[in-house]
Amino acid sequence: MIQIELPTGRYAYGRVLRDASVAVYETTADDPARPPIGSRAYTFVVGVYEDVLKSPSCPVVGHDPSRDPDDDWPPPFCVRDPLTGARQVYHRGAMREGAIDECEGLEPAAVWDLHHLVDRIMGFRDTPD
């Protein structure tokens, strides 16, 4: 698990998944190193750049073991071609055709940098937990 210090002085936590993804937990903490180990209540799951996971701003503060082999994979992401509008689903390292209704509600496939991740977390946390 990684810890993400927020501009408010609170701490958010992310569970590192396969496919360079991080599942960001719903809960935050006032004190550092208090990750919600065992929870699977995520606010969102996104791909992140490798340097986010190696950043001193995101130290590893715990280990949240897998419950089963599927627990380590992010959910499917939607990839939309900006020119044709065609949609594909990216899941478990593979792309396949995706129908419009299948992509409805899926996170768009993207890779996030740390400052974008913090901005998104802050958008969900206008007030402390």
C-alpha cells in the first residue's frame, strides 16, 4: 500500500494492483501510516506512471494481501478512439472490442501522474472523513 499526502495534511492510501494500477481507498487518515488494510472500498482505480510508485511522496506503508487471484487485477478500462469513436475494453493486459453499453461507466484507460491523482482524490474529499 502506498500513502499519498494530501494538501490538507491528511493522508490517502492506494493498493497497488497489476497492470500499473492503483486502487485508491475511500477512507483517509489524519495521521500517517494508518492504511485501511483489508478494505476493498475504493473511490476509484486508475493506471499510474511508474515514478508515482517510486516517489518519496508515496511511501509504502503496508501490505494488503490478496484475497484471491482476481483481487490483484484492476477492473476493465474503456479505450475510445477519438477519431472514429470506436470503443475497446482493456482488461488483464489485453484489448478487445467493446460495445457502447459495455463501456458505459468504465474508467477511461489513462495513465495518471501524482499531481493529477492528488487532484482527483481532493475532488472526492471536500471534507474530512
